[in-house]
Amino acid sequence: MSVVARRLASVDTTLQDPLVGQVLDGRYRVDARIAVGGMATVYRAVDTRLDRVLALKVMHPALAADGTFVERFIREAKSVARLAHPNVVQVFDQGTDGSYVYLAMEYVAGCTLRDVLRERGALQPRAALDILEPVLAALGAAHRAGFVHRDMKPENVLIGDDGRVKVADFGLVRAVDTVTSTTGAVLGTVSYLAPEQIEQGVADPRVDVYACGVVLYEMLTGEKPHDGDSPATVLYKHLHEDVPPPSAVVPGLPFALDELVASATARTAQVRPHDAVALLAQVREARAGLTEEQLDAVPPRARTGEHDIAEDRTSVIPRALTLPRPLPVNEDDEDVAVAADEREVFHRTSRLETPPPAPPRRRLARPRQRVLTIVAAVLVVLGLGAGVWYINSGQFTKVPPLLAKTEAQARSDLKDAGLDVTVRRAYSDTVKRGTVISTDPAPGARIRGNGSVTLTVSRGPETVKVPDLQGYRLDKARSVLKDSGLQPGMVTREFSDDVPKGFVIDSDPPAGTERHADSAIALTVSKGSPVEIPDVTGEDLAEAKSDLEGAGLKVEVAAERVNSEHDAGKVAAQTPGSGSEAAEGDTVTLTLSKGPEMVEVPDVVGESVDDAKRDLKAAGFEVDEDRGLLGLFGDTVKKQSVDGGEPAPKGSTIKITIR
């Protein structure tokens, strides 16, 4: 389907969507539908309170009744809200409105990587790496925070009109070391699933590394590495076939890119980079070794040409990703000038000319000729000696002693020796974490001066016992975990009357549990004793501040004022509300009143009771009937407490007298 057809189809379905035009939670006005997924629909909306455009992700109402789906949906909000990273789509708010459960997220104007691949086919290596690097940076932040995306694919990579790349849809995010689903169903998209996800249901950071390797292959070649007539066929290939090198499809592609894809998509998880940060380091190292020509080479499947952008005004591809057209050759080009020089040289040397007669020989020249002959012979001998020395020793150096040094020290020594570095990691029960176990070539071995040395760096023991972290401050607990060969993971904060604020209450898994090295350990940290928030609505600002600060809370006043039943300048609302529990030092936001909204009272004298009540309520008033003894059987309004046409506070009560 063309881009125009897809957009027209989107308009048609938007017109039929019951949510378009509604305001959710009294705040978010739904303007248009953007996309529909298996769990939710995404809309473009406006936050009427802050007057900004955002994306609203609304769970399908049929799923909102399922507690498991709602929990997963809310987990996305909590997980992504903790990832303050420029390449992660930010979550602003989460809430419910009737049967609708929603997330309010950052709106990225642009397209997805899937749109780019659909319209452009394969990408130049430079463009592919420009997209992959921010994706890995975003995933690296998630991995170091203890989360795994688990559903990386081109549809979840957003490319803004300004060229910014962001990772979206953390709806399948889970903490490291958890299984994919309790029912055994495999979540994710089959083309990007790692073998261990399929076979064991386990998802750690290396499943995201595998998916990124598949995405890189697809960007470089314009096709997926494994295809089949059914999802089962694709899953079988993931388990039993290696991802082929992209150069098999794109001849001439640099070997460094083949190595990147092979490293990221190794079927054995232990062979892959342990997280996105490690893969990002490999990507940058490989990129540094590529020439400008290799980075800008246009693959055979790339669709380029003027019509792609110039004629297709509906193209979804940002200008930052358009592929350059070949430059025309002109007379000023260096290659043309060189060719002209060569033709001139050929012209000059291709003519046969008779040399002039040789001058007569003189005996006085012989001593000088002998000296020149001796000098030439000496130079030949010296040149041969230098050549022999260079062949045997001059082009070689020795690998410096690196064993038991830290990775940083080893890198520095190799750099000083003019050698390149490749790092692999392995578990060791005897060598301290982060230090060199072995090198290839070995220390002292001869190696060419521009050669590369592979360092094997210790990850520490393969399994590590979780230390007892109770009573540690959060920063100290994180340090202890790293020293033990583990990683600090998600932090959850809870109230505690026994543990001081900022200190660890417990860990998950608990102390003494054995975990693989580099596993993330979740921590529960105390928020201190809870403080009950007092009700300050209706109070003066100074009085409200005094009450809240006296309870150990901070006060922030909202810039916007609202109409309310309270007098102008009084507190109209507070967030969090009264009766809620907060930690000492938390902030309560106060919204001040502009006073009640004044509304013109309709004239209902002479109307029937039913008509009068209807008109008054439609104007926003409450109605009180005064029938007295004479009006028990009457049905006509004879008098109203506020005359028609006069203003009165909206929501106030108008008394009508019936006779």
C-alpha cells in the first residue's frame, strides 16, 4: 500500500473511532488515531492543562477487564518513567477514565524505521550505524537500570523529522532474569526473537542484543535474515541456523560489519555482548575502522533517485535519511585532471627520437666514476641490510606484559605500543573481576606493529551470592553489588517505621541467593515514616503553607488558577489530596482559586416547575422549591431568589417559589 493510501485509510478509520474528539480524564483531548496494536491504540492528543501535543496510548477496553494486561500496561509507564534518556520515548502520565486505561507519552513527529525500510529498501552503512547507535544507547540505559525491552524491531524505532532517533513501546519490558510469561506463551515478534526466548522463555539483555543484530542485518540488506511460510518455520531457523553475513547479499560490504552482525546474533547467548552498552562499544570500534567510501557505499537494494523525494510529497522519510545521488564528473575533477596528465605523458614518450652522438671519452673522468661506483655499492649494501632488518625485526613489536592488569591499564599499554585492542570476556573463579586473564598473542610474542591483541577480561565467578544489603544507604548498596560482580537494578521505595529514609529495606532476590555475574538485583529503599497530608482546601495560602510545612512537607503553588466554590486567593485544590500518605520532604502542589464562576440566571417566573428546573440546571445551578401552603398543588413559578438576568455563582442554589 502506498504512503498516500495508508494515510487515507488512517483518516477513514479515525472518523469511525469513538474516542476521537473526546476528552479523557477531563484533560486529554483526543485529536486523531495514529496506530493500532495488539494491546492498545495510540492517538495524537492535546494536554489541555499544559497546552502541548502528546501521544495517548489507550488499552483496548476488552483487555482493560483483565488484571494481567492492566498490570503489564501500567508496568510500562513505571518502567519507562525511570529511564530519563534522550533516546527513549518519555512517559508523562498514567491514569484511567471509566473503562479506558491510558498512558500519556511524548509525541514524536516523523516515522518509524519500518517506514524507512519499506520506502528505502537497504540503507548505506553510515545511515544504518547512525540509527543503530542511539538505539543501543537507549537500550543500554534500560539494561543498566535492570530492564529488558524484549520486543526490539523496526516498528519500535521512531525517527523524528529532525533526525532524532528514539526507542518506543516498552510494553513488554520486564526486570532482568525474569521469564517471558507465566503461561509459557512467547511474547515479541518472531523475526527478532533470540533462541533462548523461543526455547526457554528467558529474557535478559542479550535478547535485545540479538534483536538489534537482526535489525542491523535488515538495514544493511533490505531483507530479514530468516523467512518462511509460517512463524514456526522462522522460529526453527532461529534455533538451528546462524544469521548469514550481510555481505552474502551485499557484495563488497566490509568484513567489520559481518563481524558485528555475527557477534550480536550468535545463537549461544554467552558468546554475544552481555548488554547493549557492550555492543555499542563494538559498533563504534568497527565504525572507526571503516573508510568514508565504505560508509557511504550504496547497497544494491537501496532505492535512490530524485523521484523518491522530489515527486513523492507524501514521503514519510525525514530529509536527514535521504540517500545522496552520484555526483556528475566534470573537468575540475581530480581523476579527470590526472587522466589528462597521463595522456600528455604518453604523447611525449611515444615518439621515437634519435639520440645525439655521445661525447668522446676522457681519461680524467675514470677516478670520479670509481668513487661513484663505490658509493653506489655502499648504498646498495646498506639498503639490503635495512630491508633484511625490517623483514626480520623492524615491522614487529612484542606484546607487553598485561596479565592481572585492569582492562584500562591493558588498553593504555597496548595503545602506547601502537597496537589495536579487541576485548572478550569470560568467567573466572581465580582472576579478579575486570582484570586480564589472557592475551592472544601471548605476552612477549612478536606481532606486527599495527596488529591487534585480543584481551580476555574476567567477569569474576560465573555465579555470585547476593550480599546482605539491609541497613546500607542506597549509594553504598549499589557499590557493594558492583564489587560483588552484580549490577544494581530497579529501585522501589516504600514507607517504613523501622528503616531510616534512604536505606535499603530488602533486595530481590534476597541475600544468599546465587545469581549469574552481572545480574541485576532489585532494591527496596525506605521512604521513612509516612506523613498524612492535611486538608488545606479553602484556606488562605499562608495558612495552607504553614499547615503543610509543619507536617514536614514542601509546598509548590501552581501557576494556573481555577474557578471554584472558594473565594479568590483561597486554595481550590491540592495534589496529592488530603488523607494521602507522603514521605517527609515530599512536595504538595496547591492550586489557588479565581473565585466562583459567575453565570447569568435565566428568568423562569411564569414557567412550569419542570421547565424552570430544567432551565436552571442547564445553566449550572441547583434548584430548591418553596411551595408553602398555597403552592402544594400549584405548578407555576411565581418568584425566584435571584432575578432573571442577574449573575450568580455557578453551582449555587436558586430557590423558586411555587403558587
